[in-house]
Amino acid sequence: MIIDGNAIAKKIKDKARNCCSDCYRKPNVVAIMLGENPSSEAYLRMIERTCNSVEFGYRLDRFDTTLSEQDLLEHIRALNEDEEIDGILVQMPLPKQISEEKVIMAIAPEKDLDGFHPINAGRLFKGEKATRPCTPLAVITMFKELDIDLEGKYIVVIGRSNIVGKPLAVMLMENNATVTICHSRTVDLEEHTRKADIIIVAVGIANFLKKEMVSEKAIVIDVGMNEVDGKLVGDVDFDSMKDYVQMITPVPGGVGPVTNAVLLLNVIEHFKGVK
């Protein structure tokens, strides 16, 4: 079965639209971008369309790459203090004169839509209420929408980034799964993947996971996004696996649209926190 991420994303958008239909104002998102970056611009256009589709406010604050660190931090502080702004996104990477760590720290945790602030990360690891990073949240949401019970499942996460792999492992354990984190340098990776009920791949290497590495009973979630010969492909060899495994996400059309949609859930949480 090929998992339809677009269908799941539509359900999330409908829920977001209904959640705020009778609110005293619409939730508002501000994105910040320095300079020009085609990938970042494409991503922000998707976020803008997602916000517009549910009538959330969206604004892009664009600056030149010569902007000083101090000026950016002051702009973020002003957004923190603006009660009409519910969520802030800062597009990375930033120019070399600006510390990404300082920028992440400057965003108020209650307006941190990416869930990157150390307070949100710490709360997540402690099992407390926190803004969850969008990609891990998207994966968990997909399991819930598909009625996949994670309790007792052996899940292998390939990828150890602070943005996907690590927080996702914590969120899976919250659902009583048994989790192993692997990566591109894991010795005898197949020993883990062939035993896994579910494999989630976020390693950033095109077609990294091959058919011979998985069981035909496995569910395969592909978080990767790579460009090969002008075509968007994931970290999984999709063509060889789509008729082999129990379930699999395509790229594009799998985790990506759900990731964009669950951003709305974070916006709603922040909005309701200040209402």
C-alpha cells in the first residue's frame, strides 16, 4: 500500500480550519528570510499556501544578507512582544555573520513553530507539553491517521539529527515503541532493518534503503528529499519496494505535505495559549 500524504494533509487542514472558525481573530505566522535561496523560497511558498488554505495570516519578512546579527535579534524580539503574532519561522542557513544558535535562542519558546528552542527540546525529552518539530510530528500523525498502533513495535530510525531522528525516537517511545537509532555508519545495518516492523529513513542519501534490507511485512516511512537528475527522490529505493512492503510513503506526496500541514497544529497550540 502506498500511503497518500496529500489525503492526510487535507484532513489536518480541515481540522485546523474548523478549530479557528469562531475565534476572535485569525492565527498569524511570520517567516523571516535573509537573501535569496531557491529551496527556502519554495518551502516558504508552500507554507504560505498552507496558511492561506485555512485562512491563517502569513507574512514574510525578507532582509538582505548584510543584515547584522543584532538587527535580526531585535526584529525577533519585537515579534515576540507582538501579541498578534502566534508563530515565528526563521529560514536557515543564515549568513556567516549571524549565529544560528543565538537566533534559535532569541525566538520565544511559545512562538517557536519549528520546536528547535532548547526549552521545547528539553520539555519534549522530559515528556512534558512542548512544541514538537514538524517532521517528527508529521510521522506520528500519519501513524495515528492510519490507525497504526505503535505499542510494542520494533522501529528502526535511520538518521540521528536534532531535527528529525532524535526527537522522533523520543516521540515513538512515548507511544511505547521499542526504538533503535541507526545512521549511515551503523555496522551491519541490515541486521536491524530486516527485523524491524517499521523503518523510518531520514539520512539524506538518495535511495539509501534497498529492498533486500527490509522484510516484506515492514512499514517504510521515507523522510528524505534529494534531487537526482532533476527529479525529487527519497532516501528509499521506492520503485523496488512499492509492491513488496506492507506500506510505504512516496516522495513527493508522502511525509512532505503532512509536515507542512502539521505546522498549522503548532500554530493553533500557540494561538490558544495566548487567547
